[in-house]
Amino acid sequence: MNDTLRATGLFALVALLVLGTGVFQSWNSALLILNMGLVSALMALGVNLQWGFAGLFNVGVMGFVALGGLAVVLTSMPPVGAAWAAGGLRVLAGLALGIGTIVGAVFAWKRVSGRARGWIVAVVLIVGFFVFRTVFDAGVEAVEAVDAATSGYLGGLGLPVLLAWPVGGLLAAGAAWIIGKTALGLRSDYLAIATLGIAEIVIAILKNEDWLARGVKNVNGLPRPVPYEVDLQADPAFTERAAGLGLDPTTASTLYVKLGYSVLFAIVLIAVLVLAQLALKSPWGRMMRAIRDNETAARAMGKDVTGRHLQVFILGSAICGIAGAMMTTLDGQLTPTSYQPLRYTFLIWVMVIVGGSGNNLGAVLGGFFIWFAWVQVEPLGQALMGLVTAGMSEGALKAHLIDSVQHMRLLTMGVILLLVLRFSPRGLLPER
Amino acid sequence: MDLLNAFVALSNFVLIPAIAYGSQLAIGALGVTLVYGILRFSNFAHGDTMAFGTMVTILATWGLQAMGVSLGPLPVALLAIPVGIAGCAALVLFTDRVVYRFYRGQKVVPVIFVIVSIGVMFIYNGVTRLVLGPDDQRFADGERFIISARDFRDLTGLEEGLALRTTQGLTVVTAIIVVVALFWFLNRTRTGKSMRAYSDNEDLALLSGIDPERVVRVTWLIVAALATIAGVLYGLDKSYKPFTYFQLLLPIFAAAIVGGLGSPLGAIAGGFVIAFSEVGITYAWKKVLEYTLPERFAPDGLVQLLSTDYKFAVSFVILVIVLLFRPTGLFRGKSV
């Protein structure tokens, strides 16, 4: 009973904070915080599945989130016909050859035995690599030459954007499978380093492969699952209803659009939360926690520890991918340069640990709470620094101090993480 | 066929840069591997420890430059390194006292240490950015080249030039001194031996009266020195930017794991393996091949296996291969 009371109280507090933002700042920023809070909560649920249930340490959340963002482009943008005609098939053939090479090498490694094995695998890889590059590079060049200023990429499939969310999950799951296959079953820090690496590589691919998603030129104007503000403002029925509520059409339309996103995100979050809760309370969830608490004992009971770890690692990463796709949909554009590990990996970790690892509700709470803090620390810091520097004369030091406020967030997050780990390691809502 | 020019081109673009980069990685990886051997966790804050030590060094360098100090052809930063090491050592010892010691007392599992080190990383990163900002800083001065490409051409009459930058020469010399000093310390001194004993078997070391807190303090001192030196050398050779140091974590960890975590010799070997693969795979081989192959076979393209943007992918792939086939690394490190 006490736990329920505590959870209700804390969630009410977060609701109050968001409502307070609405009353004292603006409802638009309150809804912005709410929407990103919903997305963050979903990411935190994914990480909690891996860390809280299974004790797997994933520091590549950013990579999975970015893969979700890529999925939005690949699914929902209209295909660029000229680019496909110029070299689309060639690019696909090149990719197929590349994958074929790797599969061939694995096959050769498994089938051939004896001394020749290493050489055969090496030959397969080297020949395959050069064939891949010959086919692939020409295709890429042709695609990127097509109208480079506005497109220069293959475009997507032109499907409804909501479909991109599960696709984002699938992409992330695929990447997680590759990582899990190599690094799980080894020491726990190896998984951390491997995920750190894959995240950097995903971002490098997004930045450099222009044929895929335009690289640093960004993809703008992604389709939206909610109506456009301009259309709403042009709709007489909408403006009339807005006037009935005492709002001007511009504010009403932005609020309407943001609320639309909130509803969609809330549906996904609640669905995943319910599933995660059911999983936690099922025999599967108990098995996962048993493995986490004592691997040797679980193995002695005949549990396939590495297999279960792989399973939960893929599930958690897929949730991060879905959240990433939702976030890119909300932004309406894919900007590879905006993916920073401190923001997309470690911030999510702070959410899980502050919220209470092993407790799904805790992860959701942490997601909202830390996101709110992340958004609000900056204006607070600015105000504080303004107060500190008020008495100073104008000069380099004052400018430097005021300029440095934007870095306060990192420091604050680090201090919060360390304080919670030290004094309340089980988080705001401890695992039961 | 012109093997001499081919070799000069190869040295200029592959061998020299890779040796310099490999030395920087090796010193960085030595720090990671020492923390792993003695304190038994992967220190994610290592990149930012390097950034912090370098930052202190840069501030001291600027101070010295303002006072008009000059080392002639060598960069003034060399004089400032001790200040950087002292600042960095103070920071890591303070961190150990207020953060890590508590968890050592609790005997928590290694992964908690890793998470704690991430929190520490956040804080170091924030401090560095608060003080010096997130932008590029240049602090190298003195002579730029030991020998420049043009001088080399004039000297030898060869078609290809060979440039050896002062910072590259400095890196290699410093790396050799640091490694020799470290190995002498670990193998010959009483404290070094007690560190190795503690790393090999904690219980036995405690039984023979080794003070664990002292071992930990000495380790942090050495790690601070290594991190600062690696960071300053990298900053002199390339440029100083806090985010680059965070990104160096991946090649450094790859180097330490490839060599075998906990093995100092492995860290050095790993550093060079990673550096040579990274430079070799991202280098455009066109020039070297033009000199070595008969004219008929001269390549059309750049013969660059991967674009330089994917250099992290190289260390990652090597890491994955080692994890798949030899998880304990080349030199049989620890595998807990």
C-alpha cells in the first residue's frame, strides 16, 4: 500500500510540475516537455528491461534511437524516382553482395576445417570486399549526383509514417542481434564497450552515407501523423471552436497538433508499459531476475543464460528504436549531427537509475522527471549565473561565465547520478 | 617501379602517423589497463581524465607563454606537463576519496563501478567545458617540423617528400621514456611489485601486509600521469577538443582489450595494432601502388579501403574479431 501511495504521489508531483510549466511559462512548452517526456519514458522502459530485468549494461542507446530515426525516413518519405533509375538497383545489389560476402565467410568458417580455413575465409572477405566496393561505389555516386541540393538520396517507401515506428523497432532489434551475438556471454564491460562502438558507427553511417538519408544535409519535411497547423487555421470549423474556447487560431492549432502527438505517444507508452509489467510478473520475468541475481544458480537450474540475455537485449533495444522513430516523427526531420551520446545514452541511464532500476513505473517516472529537470536546469542556471555575475564589470570573465551555463547540464546530471547511486541506489520507486 | 619513393610515401602517410598515434593510444590504454588490473573495472571516465589533464596543461602553457618562456624548437607545453599531472592527480585522488572508495568498501559488482565512472565522466566533462569551453584549442608552439617535405626532397633528390613533425618525434620519444619508466617501476621497485601482487591475487597480497589503499593511491597517481601525457601528446599532435577525447575512449578500450585487459605489455601492442589498422585502412594507397606496380596495373581510383570518417569502425571491427576468437586478448589478460 505504501508503495502505491509513494508512486501516486510522485507521479502527481511530476504532473504538477508539467502543469506548473503550463501556467507559469506557456502551455506550448508544457506540451513539448510532456511529449519528449513520453518518448524519454519509453526509452527508459527499454533500458530498464535490459538493466533492471537482466543486468545488461547498454551504453549504445543513442545508436538504437538513431536507427529508429532512420526508419522514419526509409519508411515514410516518398521514393526519389530519378535516383532509383540512376543507381538504386546498383546500390541494393552492392549491399546484397556485401552481406553475401559476410555470410559466405561465416559459412566457410563453419564448413571448412584444417589449416586452409583461415586463408579461405580471408580470400572470401578480400575478394568480396573489392567486388562490393566496385558495384556499390558507382551506384552511390550516381544516386548522390541526382539533384544533390534537394534530394541526392533514394528516398523511402512512401508508406504511412505510423508504420515507421515498428520498423524502427525492427532495425534496432537487428543491430542488437549482431551486438548480442558477439558480446553477450563475455564479461559485462565488454557489452558496454561493444554497444558504445556500435552507437558511434551508426551515427557515422548516418552522417556519411548521403544516398541513405542525405547525411549531414538532413532530411526535412517528414510526413506527419497529425494535421498541419496551417490547414487547421484555414479550417473555419476549427477556428470557430478555438474561439469558443477563448483561444486565437494560431495558439489553438499548435496546441491541437501537440496534443495529437501526446495522445499517440501515450498510447504506445501505455501499451509497452502494460506489456513490460505483464512480462515482469510472468514466469519469464522471474526467470530473468533470477538470472540477474545469480547467473551460476540459474545455469544450474538449466536456464540458457546467454540465450535469455540475447532475447531481453533485443527487446529492450527494439523499444529504444520505436522511441527513436517517435522522436524523429515529432521533430519532423532527421538531423544526424544532433545525436550526442551524453544526451541520448547517458541521460536515459540517469532516468532509469533515478527512477528506480528494475521497476517499470520507476523508469517511466524517471523519464518524465529527469526530462523536466534537463529542460529546466538551463533557464535556472542562467538566472543563477545572472545573479552571480550581476555585480561584475563587463569583460571576458563575465562573458565566459554566462556562456558556460549551457554546460551546467552535464555537471548537474553527473552529480544527480552519483548522489542517487550513493545515497538511494534503488531509486525513487524501488524494485519490489 | 620505384621502391624507394614508394617507401618514402608509405613512411610519410602511414608509418610515421601510425607510430605517433599508436604511441598516444598505447599510453592511454596503459592507464585503462592499470585501473582495470588494480581497481578491477573499466574506467569510462578515462577519456575525460585525459581531457582534464590536458586542460590544466594548456592553462599552464598559456601562463608560461604569457611570461615569455620559450623552449626554442620544442613546445612550451612540455614544461607545463608536470603542472597538468599534478592537477589531474589531485582530481582523480579526490574522486577516489569521495566516490570510488565507498564502493570498494561495499565490494559491489564491477558493473556498478562502470556506471559510477560514467557519472564521474559526466562531471569531468562538464568541468572541462565550464573552464575551457567545448571548442578547439591550439597550444603548440616552437618549431613545427623536424624535417619538412621540401627539405627532405632537396636533401635526397627524391620525388616524394617526407615530413616529420616535431610533435610526432616528441610523441615517440616521450612514449619510450614513459614506458621504460613504468616498466622499471612495476618490475623493480617495492611499490611496483606490491601493485603487481595486488593485481594478481588480492587476498594473498593483503595477507602479506600490502596496504590496499596505498596501492590504489599510487595507481591513481600513475594513471593521472599517463592520462595527462597521452592527452597532451594527442592535443599537440592533432588538436585539443573535449569531445574528441570522449571519442578516443573507443580506440583506447579496443587497444586495451586487444592486448588483454590488465596486461601493460598488451596495452602497448594493442595500441599499435589499432593505430596501424586505422591508418592503413583509411589511407588512400594510390600513390604507393603507382610506385610499386608496373604502369599497366596502376590503379584508377584512390584505393582507399574505407573513408576516414569510419576510423572508429576499424577499431570496432578489430574489437569484435578479438572478442569472438580470443576474448582474453593477445597477451592473455584477465577475464572475470
